Amino acid sequence: YIKEIFKNGRRDIVMEYRRILPTGKVRWVQDIVKFLVNPENDHLSVALISRDIDERKREEQALHKAAEFDEMTGILNRASITKKITTFLGTEGMDSSHHLLMIDIDNFKKLNDTKGHQEGDKLLTNLAQTIKMCFRNTDLVGRVGGDEFFVFMKHCPHRNIVERKAAALMDAVDEICSPFKDLGVCASVGISNYPADGIALSE
């Protein structure tokens, strides 16, 4: 097998994986397998170089998470959820039925101006986690604006199921917003179907 790899032009193999240490801790490791040929007799040998790359991999993962998720709420950010939905509709989800829910907080600016941004941020964080709990792990949940959220329900052809989900979500959101009813803080939701209502987010 090694000879076949070498004949095909490969001169090294790089592998990165997580290794469980005797202490039980898990660290990222990089193995580099280098092919060495003795010029006198063409004997093929391999040398293995193993490196601890745990710090680098964790930094990469942190950067990836920062680029994909909303820093405050921990759910997908606008660019990430838009990309995921667009990619999904262009591949495996093309021939199925899906629903997009857009949730908007009414009078959110009034909350920030009256109670302060700390209370507003707390509301958004609680709302994001509530939305996630109301839907399946396979559904996509993201923050697409200051007080606007997307939920993309995959493979859900029945409108009545989506409407029941939306109603349950609104009940949960009303509970979160109840301390600020005097400010008129509440939520509204819109629902659209793919492909009946459009085949792209821009439509």
C-alpha cells in the first residue's frame, strides 16, 4: 500500500486527529509520514513525525465559531444561516418542501431606550434559546438583525404543523416579554413556504 502511494507521486501524508491521552485528556495531534528512498538500493522507508497541535486547532475552532455564530446569542449569524439555507436549497433540499419563519420583536428599541441595553441583550439571549428549544436540532435558527430571527424548518410539507409550532413559539415568547408589556414589547412571526412562496431568500 505504501509503495502504491509512493508510485502515485505522494512524498508525504499529513493526518490531524484527536488523541486520548493516558490521563483521559483529549489533544489534537498532527502526524506527518515522509517517504525516504535510499539512492543506492532504492529501498523505500517511512519516517513518522508527530506534533502536538492542540493550541492551534483550538484557536482555529474558536475563529470558525466566531465567524459562524452570533456572539451575543450563540445561534447562527445572518451570513451563516443565509449561506446554509441557500446551499441546502441548491442541493439536498431542492425537491422537498420547507418553511421559513421570521420572528421580529416589536418595540424593542423602546425597551433599550427605557430599560437599557443590558435588559435588551438579556431579552434577545433568552429569546434565542427559547426559539432553539421549540424546534428540531435539524432546523436552522439564526439572528438576522438586531431583533429579527430566522427559523428554517427542513422537510416540513404540512402548513398546519408549522402554524402550531409558530403558535407554541409565540406563547413562549410572550412569557419572556411579559415583564415589558407596559412598553408594548411583544413578537410577531411571518411564515413562508418553499417552493410555493419562492425558491430563494431574495424573493
